[in-house]
Amino acid sequence: MSLSVVVVGGLHADARRATVARLLAEVPDGVVLHHDLATAAAGTVVRTVRDARGVRSAGETPLIDDCACCALREDLVPELRRLEDDGATRLAIVELWDSVEPRAMTEVVAAGGLTVTQVITAVDPALLLPYLGNGDDLADVGLAAAATDRRTVADTFARQLEYAPVLAVVDSPEADDEDRELLAQLHPTARRIPVPGESDSAADASARAYASGTSPRPSALTAAALAGFDVEAAAAAQHPACALLPAEADAHGVATLVWHRDRPFHPERLYAALEDLTCAAARSRGRFWLADRPDVLLHWDAAGGALCVEPAGPWLASLPDAAWDLVPPVRRAAAALDWHPEHGDCCQHLVFTSPGLDRDGLERLLETCLLTDAEYAGGRDAWKRLPPAFDTLLEV
């Protein structure tokens, strides 16, 4: 029997457990593999393998270089290989611990020669805004995966949400239309599948199915879990040069502003506006063009009132023609959509999503950060002599 692997993650632990229970209830020959990183302070990661009848096995693996996530990486593929070799398991559900991000683990599984059939992030829509607004370090809330883990709750949750093509959305009585609209605008290309909460005893239903030799009729969730997953396409969709960013939207008090311009930012004016821009929306991301670094594509990633900016390689317009053959087709296609006759794919493409978004005020602020007509006319040589306000942020 060929082993399929579905990765289920998310900081919303109750939603994640309900999703895993539902999958396990509907696939009688499925198992759940989970590494609990909460024991990392004691120097180990606890691994459990369970099916609908209970725990099959449990064990510990030591930390690697004081990193629980590193131990998970080393242990994950061998355990999945053992499940595949026993020939009795159809579906391995990798339930990630709270702050573990699905992209890294999915790529580890795929690199190990196993078949990932889906990545699912479980979401409680009522918790969406509180988590996106939480700028606490993971270490401060006991969710760090390593001693050097400097991630925050907000940016971790945003990446968990945006990487997965399938969102398991639990039935939450506290959620309202604004919450559901925020989810739809943050990840409009995702397939959103309703999942009953844990209260409907999915695990009990699975145990009864085992006892009777039957199984529940597969739901949309199980069908999606086995539908197939393209690891390379998922990675490309997260790269700032060709990310599948949200589109303009405005409904139920939630708005998304897509801001696209073909003129670079003035470094000092943009730097002075960073705090206001970062706090203007629950989530903002995209790519931007800085006048004093005209050849560098820069990544904008903000959530929880914190902003990360980093270089993401060159703009294609700055590469020699011979180098284009080395660029993935998806990157060339994305560049073609933004291509300008004078400066190629260099542009501003930022997206801001939030309840109560002040679209007009945000647009005015962004416009003041661009080069003026006179500054733009000075050309690239003059732009490069502008004060380098971003050196500290970009670790130059």
C-alpha cells in the first residue's frame, strides 16, 4: 500500500486537533504522527504514533544543537519510512506542534522521497485577528522551537495560514461575518473546508467504525487531504517576486488595498513612515523598490505591529540576458506581468488587509514616500547617493 502524507498545522491547537480527529475518523487505516516540542526544556522531543484505537508507540528523540525543531526534522522521515514499510498504513497525518511551520516540514518530507498529498492549516476564525495582532515573541509564550527562535506569534501564524492551499475552518460560535471575511481576504485562493469542533466526538465515531468494521463516508476534508500537493509551486507562491498576493476587496468591514506603483521609494521618507505603515493593517506583505538599492528586490512582511524587510535577490531587469535561462519560469511569468518599458519588473507591489482599514490615508502616506518628479529625474546614479536609511534593517 502506498503511503500518503498530509501535513496538518496551525497555532490554533483546538482547531488542529479537531481537524486531525476528523481525518482519523474517516480513514480507518490512517495514523497520526506527532512530535511534542513542549518537552524541549528537558532536552527531548516526545514522539507519538496513534491510530483511531489509541497510541501505537511513543518515544523520545534528543534535541540537536539545543533545537527541538532540528530534532523533529531528523526524526520525521525515518518514522514515516517505518510506517510506509509496514504496508498497513494508507494515510500518515503529520500533526505539527503549535509553532512549527508547515513549509519547512513539508519540504523535509518531500526531500525524503515521500508523497505529500496535502498541507492543511486549521483555523478558528474567531481567533484570527487576536493571533495576527499578537506581537509577542514565541519564547515569551512558551512556543519557541529553539533557543535562538526569534519569531513572533503573529508572523508565525501568518506564514502557517498563507502556505497551506487548504484551510480547515472549525465551527466557532464566537466567529462573526467580519472574522470570516478577514480569513477570505487574507488567503483568497485557499480552499476553505468547514470542520465540526471536537465536541462532536470524531474520535469516538472512529473507534466505533473500527469496532464495526465500517468507516464513515469520506468528507470534503478527507478528499482534499488526498488530492495532491505541489511542493515547488507552493514555495514559488511564497516568494516575494511571484507570490500570489490578495486582490482588492471590501466587505463586512474588512478591506484589502493593493498598492502598485512603478517609481522607487525615497529611503529616508519610507523609513520615517515605517511605524505608521506597519500598524495600518493587521497584515501587509509584498515586494518593494528602494531608490538607493535600485537593483535589489526587497520583501515586505508585517503582522502584529512588527515588520520584517529583507533582500530577496535581484530584480530580473538587473540581470544580464544570459542569466534569464537560470530563472524559474514562474518568476519570469510574474515579472512579465509587471514589466515596464523603462525599468522592467522593478515596482512597488504591497497589499494591506485589515478590518477598519483607512485606505485613503494609507494611500496618501505611501505616495509621500515615493521619489518626487525631480528626484526621479535624477536617475539611478543620483538615487544611489541618497542616505542609506535601511542599512540597519537590512544588516549591511
